[in-house]
Amino acid sequence: MIRVLGIESSCDETAVAIVTGERAILAQAIASQEAEHGPYGGVVPEIAARAHAERLAPLVERVLDEAGCGLGDCDAIAATAGPGLIGGVMVGLVTAKALAMASDVPLMAINHLEGHALSPRLADPSLRFPYALLLVSGGHCQILRVAGPGRYRRLATTIDDALGEAFDKTAKILGLGYPGGPAVERLAQEGDASAVDLPRPLVGRQEPHFSFAGLKSAVLRAKQAQGSADYSDADIAASFQQAALDCILDRTRRALREMDDVTALVVAGGVAANRTVRAGLESLAGEFALPFTAPPLPLCTDNAAMIAWAGVERLAAGFAPDPLDLKARPRWPL
Ligand code: KG4
Ligand code: ZN
């Protein structure tokens, strides 16, 4: 039975997990840095790197303990090697290299985006390649055709902000603090999604990409004009969420017309935790008579089980381990 230890440290979650080839998460631990970054309204890279360095080794010990195994029982140590905040990525990757060297276990360098892209298969054994993937996180907004580990075709990306970034900026404008996505989703439940007239950038356009900068600016203008208008913060949140959803549905519908061989529509990444987004995509999948899959909420936001699982998938697909002099990559397209 394949068993992989995964390490994730590319943003503000320090996470470790052990996952098997049979999709069992034997143990996992995650230390969030919300308290450290909250006062700054966003992730401070230097603080993040230091926090990863302090927390990672004890988390590895705890997870091995919980799983009741030693490093030598693992078939690989998989670590995020990019893209992400380089200080944090280096902490995770160097730790993984040291563990690999000390225990003589192979190293698998994982692209964080591949972790998100394959995460739905960890939870759903019936999900087969190729599938259409909407990857929506704090740093990325892409539509991919996923044909297997290492086999991705990108059909669309954002020309400015990522969707999670737009949620986070909306949260900031509304004074909801950090992290913003879940707070916007909560507030939106109490609002009227048609109360504020917001733009839907690129909707209906032939070019395949996303754009959220104009929507974010419109949210700022709506907040500034609130005094003389008749809508609440909840109305702004709900209207923003609806506009964002309309954009991703239009763009994904366009991309699906170009992918006639996919087995499912899948969403992954932090914004996939949003219930309105999930419901909208589920009905879009219905339009194309496709099944819809979204990972369970804890697998949507950054975690180490998805990194370990990507290691399992790569091992099973015959990818060679990575050399110990491999470099961390702040940018690394799939
Ligand atoms: O995948 P992730 O944890 O980290 C990156 O790889 O970027 O995604 C984090 C992003 C943040 O922008 C966060 O605000 C957003 O996902 N997010 C959400 C929700 N939960 C997290 N956005 C909307 N609704 C949510 N429930
Ligand atoms: Zn992520």
C-alpha cells in the first residue's frame, strides 16, 4: 500500500498529512496563521516564513505519531515546491529534503496547483480523467482540462486578479477583516443580490479569460456611494458574490463548449468552499449533463492531504522522485 507524507507551506497554513494509495488520510494536522496576519489585513510573507519554520517539525512528529508509523514506512515525502510565497515554500521544501535524506525516502516536489487540481480525486474515487476543472483560489483563477498527473491544458486564466483576491478585497472594503472569503459569504446570506448594480467583466466575450479588477473597483465605488444610496453592506456582499458567480458561470460555460470529452465538471481551490459558487456550478454541470464534483470543505482551502495525494498520484503514474538539489519556485505554471 502506497503511503505518502505531505507538507504544505506555500501561504499561511502550515500543514502535514499522511495519505495512502487507498485514499485514507491516516493523520493530518494544520496550523493556521490567521492570528499572526489578521492585524495586517493580509499575509505578511516574512511573518509567514518564520511561523512555518517554528511549527513544521512538531507537526511532522505529531502526524507520524497519530498515524503510528515512522518516516521509513513512507514511500515518498511530498512537499509543495511552488508556486507561492517563496520563504514559506523554502521552509517546507528544505524540511522535506532533510527528512528524505535522513530516512532515505524519495522526495516528490509538488506543484501546489497540481495539489488543488487532483484533490477532488482524493475524496471521490469515481472521478475519472479527463475532467474540466475550475481552479479558484487566492492566487489563481483558471479553467483546466485535467488528463492525469502532469497532464494539464489551460483554457483560461485571469488577466488581473484571482477570484479569491476579489473576495478578500471586497472583505477589506466592507471592513470584514482577513481572511475575507468566508466573511463575505456569511454576510451575503443576509443581503439582496440585486440591490447593487455591479459589472460582470468579460461576460459574453469570445476571449476565454477572467477579469475581476473592474468588479473590485465597482465594489469600492458602491461602498463610497453608500451614504446617498439605499443598500446595506450585506447587499453589497450579496451583489458582489452574484456578479462574481455570473462571471465564472459564463466563462466556464464557454470553456465547457470546447471540452467535449470530459467526464465531469470539478471545482477546487479555496473559493470552492463557497456554497453559492458550488450550487451555481452544479446547475451549470447539469446544463451539460455532466456530474459535478467539489472536494469537502477542508480539502478546498490549503491543506497537506492534497499535497500527499498528488504525491500518491505521481508515484502511481510512474513519475521519478525529484533530486535533493531541486529549487523552490515562486512562479510555476501547471
Ligand atoms: O486555496 P487557498 O486556501 O489558498 C491559495 O492557494 O490561494 O485559497 C484561499 C482563498 C482566499 O482568497 C479566501 O478568501 C478564499 O480562498 N476563500 C473563499 C471561501 N473560503 C476561502 N472565498 C469565498 N468563499 C469562501 N467560503
Ligand atoms: Zn492553494
